[in-house]
Amino acid sequence: MKKINATFLLILFSIISISANTNLDFKKSQIEWVGKKITGSHNGTIQISSGNLEVKSNEIISGEFIIDMSSIVCSDIEDEKYNLKFLDHLKSDDFFSVEQYPTSKLVIKKGVILKENKNGWTHNIYADLTIKGITKEVVFPCKIVVNRNDIVSAFSEFTVDRTQYGIEYKSSSFFPNIADKAIDNEMYFKVNLYTK
């Protein structure tokens, strides 16, 4: 993951005309993550602790989403002791330094309707993503759905280059002789967001 192909979370922009602040339904919204290495992969979830989006006349005005880094869960390791050890490592300074940086943040700057609806995506989202105190501009595709009750849902899949945020542990970009112990730079995210 040498470039950010998209980023750590996504967001809502209504296709219909509304002018309001839209809050997330935190019980339904979910972020899934996948980290890969040469010998396998791990996956799990992480929670958004707060978030809102302001839209007006079919255009996104602003938005901000706070991710609770301490909520990270690993779903594929069944052994409880090893699972906890793995999560402690993710929260350590080798990865997300959760004690020092308990939250990450995505600040939405604008959403642009895509003229061509490739792969079902309806918008491109332009935002600033902050992880471990490092902020990078990111652009990622998003699919927006609005139901009859004007409830907005947003779906996205994207990758983030962890090394852009100072997470260099076992990266072959920084440790070329690490061989089969290397961990991919790219982290994959799938996000399902629902408003209320």
C-alpha cells in the first residue's frame, strides 16, 4: 500500500434535497478491517464513536467522524488468550499507539456526484484522515442510498497505506530483508453507515 487508494471511513451525502445535520445510527453502522501478511491475514471490526454530516441541496457541506481506536476487535482468532495478545499488539506503538492516540478522525470537505456510475459508486468523497496525529488528504468512492423515510445509507470499500501514518512495523518498504515475515502496507476497510 504505497498510496492511499481511498481512506479510513466514508460518508453520507443525500441524493434528495435536504438541508440538515444528519447523525449516524451507531448500533447499525460498522467498519470492517482486514490486514494481510505473506503467511495469512486477520480481520475484525472497529467502531465510530461520534459522527455527523451536513448536506444542503444535494451537496455535502461538512462532516466529521470520530473512530474509537480502543474498540478494535479481531474476529478470526478463536483462542481467547492469543486474541487478546494480538489486540494488545495492535494497540501498541508498533501499530496504532492507542494510549497516546485513542481516536482517529475523518473530516469531510466535499462530496462530488460521479457522472459515470462505475461499480455502483455514486460519489467521490474528499476528506482529511487523521491517524496517530498525522493528517493526510484522501479521496474515496462511496455508494449513497436514500429510502422512503429519507434515511441515508453509505457504503464504501477502500485501502489505506498504514506507512503514511507512521505505522512501519514489519513493512518491507522499511525493512527489505524481512522476507516472509513482512506485513502488507495496505489495510482494507469495508464501511456500512446508516443515519437516523
